[in-house]
Amino acid sequence: MDQNVLENFDRWKEFLGEQVDKAQAMGMSNERITQVAQKMGSFLADKVDPKNPQERLLKQMWDASSPDEQHTLAGIMVRMADKAH
């Protein structure tokens, strides 16, 4: 993943939307896409410093959430990205 994608929240949503489109085209279910997004969210929260205020807020929300809540947050991000794309 290009680090520049993480520096701009709109670019991040566009990138995520492109990945959702690709996964849907491969026949992946929305539930599976959300599961992958949840794993990606955990990786980003653990390994990547937030680059902008939106990412800082998402990290704080992620860190304060239970695994079920993180799954919900991942699903919301997938839907936001799909609609924005």
C-alpha cells in the first residue's frame, strides 16, 4: 500500500472503495469484505501512526472498541468507501 494513500483521508476512502469494488467483482461477500477490513483496521491501528485528524479519531475509536464494535466500525468504513467511490 502506498504510504501517500494514508496522508489524505479522501484518498484513503477512494483507495478503500477501489479495493471493495475489486473484492465484490471477485464474488466476495460483504461480510467477508468487512472481516478483511477489520483485520486491516487492526493492522493499521497497531502499526501505522495517524497522518491526519480523521485517522487519529478512527484510531481512538478503534482502540476504545471491543472486537464486535471494531467489526461494526469496519463495516461502516466499507460502506462509506463504497458510496464515496
